[in-house]
Amino acid sequence: MGADFSVVMTTIDSDDGARKIVAAALAAKLAACVQVFPIRSHYVWKGELREEAEFLVQLKARTADYQALAAVIRRVHSYEVPEILRLDIADGDKAYLDWIAQATERPAVEGS
């Protein structure tokens, strides 16, 4: 059952931007739960070594919804190349995974 679910991660440069991602993902029922953490990121961008304050956004989602969730993140994200990673959940507490399934349940779309 675990592989049916994933943690999708992205980083963004502002609390407001993180809140936009959270609101869009939850409103679309593409995430059951989202955590936002302040972090420091170190990376090379366009040949320049950078260090920036960012927010790490972790979204608990159905693996099957990854493409739709990634599209929502891209739509509201401010970065030219946003980090969007999917980490599949190998296993987890059944009650918690059942809750993710319930929280992301949407009406079936005809023809799909």
C-alpha cells in the first residue's frame, strides 16, 4: 500500500509563495497534508555559488497524482526552474495512509 503514496517536495524563496503552493494543492485535493520548513539552501545557479533562505514544502500525496500536483506547483511557483521531487513511500502506518487516500479522494471524472 505504501507505494501508492509519495512525498512531493519543492523549495521556494518566500513564505507567501509557500502558502500559495499549499493552498493550491489542498484546494485541488492533490495533497492531504503539507509541511513548510524554513531552510538554508546552498547551490550553483548559472555558474554562481549561492546561499539563500528558502522554504521547503513537503506534500503528502497519491503517487498517481504526481503529474497533476507538479503542474499545480509549476503554475504558482516563482522560480525559473523549480525543484519538484517525488519520493515514493515504501511503507507507512496503515491508518495514516488510509487518511491520505480519504483526504485526496475526488469524484471520478467520466472517461478516465
